[in-house]
Amino acid sequence: MRETSARLLRLLSLLQAHRDWSGAELAERLRVTPRTVRRDVERLRTLGYPVHSTTGTAGGYRLGAGAELPPLLLDDDEAVAVAVGLRTAAHNVVQGMEESSVRALAKLEQVLPHRLRRRVSALTAFTDPLGGRRGPAVEVETITEVVNACRDRQRLRFTYRGHDGSGSRRVVEPYRLVCSSHRWYLVGWDADRADWRTFRLDRLTLTPPHGPRFALREPPAEDWAAYVSEGISTGAYPERATVLLHAPADRVAERIAPTAGVLEPVDGRTCLLRTGAPSLDEMALHVLMLGFDFEVREPAALGERMEELAGRLGRAARAWRTEGEGREQGRGRG
């Protein structure tokens, strides 16, 4: 009996790890006959696992999604990874997931073996979320409804609150959700404006019924995340710039978030930064504080403004040096 139970767990692990298995492959992995594999598959089905099978030369077995939620089979690293994910989800910007994540984490800890429970308990006891910057919370129902509309190619209807607080009604063909560490964004085709738009999920209120279905359009970019990053870090601001940074792109990426600029590697030593800001002064400060040597590619007005600021800084530095020398001389005479 113990051997059979162990074999069932092994079979379930194989089915969860691979999309399709032939009966011969499973028999070879489990070191049993194909007839035993068929018997074990029937046992899994009686336990609530929806194992689908097909006949013929290309036949085999596949673990499908069922109406019930049977127990999951996780190895040590997978169990800890799930615990870390639940711990993180309890402090994210999705409203309604905090309590569910805490409950799920508590249930997981109850069924973990002692060696893993100690690891997860240590994770819970000795980690704390860093407070401060958090994006506005988005309800999980809103995310689910928007994602379903993307999947079903169904138009969304919602009211939208702009950056200036003004409201508008929108009919949008939704294509993709993009999530940063602080906010959720929807990319879609605005039917009334006949153009692609990016919407913050926390600023929209869904107004069903939705529909009808729409035909797919050519996307505005191959990389949806890069498209959103460029839009919110550059296109949303009145001042935009392209700067050549004398540092590798991966090193710069450690200091600048995707919401603050778009990086493009040039070679192993330099990269281009495309970014935006409310003013040229803020743009100059933003680039300067990155801590790398740089060259302004565009606009020319940013280079001119930096010359003015450099002159002002130079005069202040010279004045500070002169006053410092005067203070030193005064101490010497004293």
C-alpha cells in the first residue's frame, strides 16, 4: 500500500510537471507496466484529479483543470516559493487579496512538513514590508474583469478620471495589462479617439454591460511592457530627452525604474536613456543624479540649460572656495 501511494505521488508529480505523457513514457519513468499506469490513472481520477487520456499512436495522458481543487503536489523549493509569493501578495496593490493571501499562507503552513514550516515561519517572523511608496489599490474583481475582456476580445466600457481630475466615458478594445511594482496599466484601442491609449486601472470604473467582440488589430509595439514604460516615463511629460550614458545598460537599470525611463544598450559601455520631466531643470537634475557621465543627444534646449546651470554651479563652487581660503587665512592669523 505504501509503495502504491508513493507511486501515485510520483505519477501526479510527473503529470503536473509535463503537459503530455504517453503511457509508455510514464511506465518507463515509474518502472511499471502500462497496465499499472492505467490503473494508477484511474485511482487519481477517483481522488478528484482530472486526468485526460487519448487513444491511438499519439495517445497519452494530460492533467487538466477540474471543477474541484484537489491537493497540489509541491517539492520543497516550490512550497517555499508559494509561501514567498503569498507573503508578497499580502502587501501588494491589489485590493481584496491581502486577507485571502494571509489565509492561504496559514493553510499552507499547517500542511507543510516540519523542516519547511521552520523555513516559512522564519520568513514570516523576520521579514517586514517596506512602507511608504505604494500605488493606489486596485480591486481584484476589476483586474479579473479586464483580463477576461482581453481574453474574450470584448470591448470594455468605463468612466475614466484623467490626471487633472476630469472625467470621461470610454469604449476601449482591451489588449494587455501591464503591472509595475506600484501600478496597473491597461493598453487598448480607444474606439472614440481611434488611437492606442494607456489607462491606469485605479482611475477607471467599469460600467457594464461590455461588448461587442472586436477583431484583433496590429499591436502598437512588440513589447507591451516597453510600450507602457515609454508612454508613462516619456510621453506623459511636456519635456522629453534622449541622453547617452557612459555606463552599461544593466548597471543603469539598477538605478532607474522602467517607469522613469527607457534604456537602450548601445554597446558594452554605453546606453541611451529616453525620459521625460515636467521641466528642463527637473530633467537636468534627474540625469545628473544618476551618477554617470553623459551626453545630451536631444533636445538642444536641454544642453543649453545645462550650460546655464553649470555656470551657476561653477560660480557657487568658486565662491565657496574663496570663502574657505579666507577662513583658513583668518585662522592662521589668529
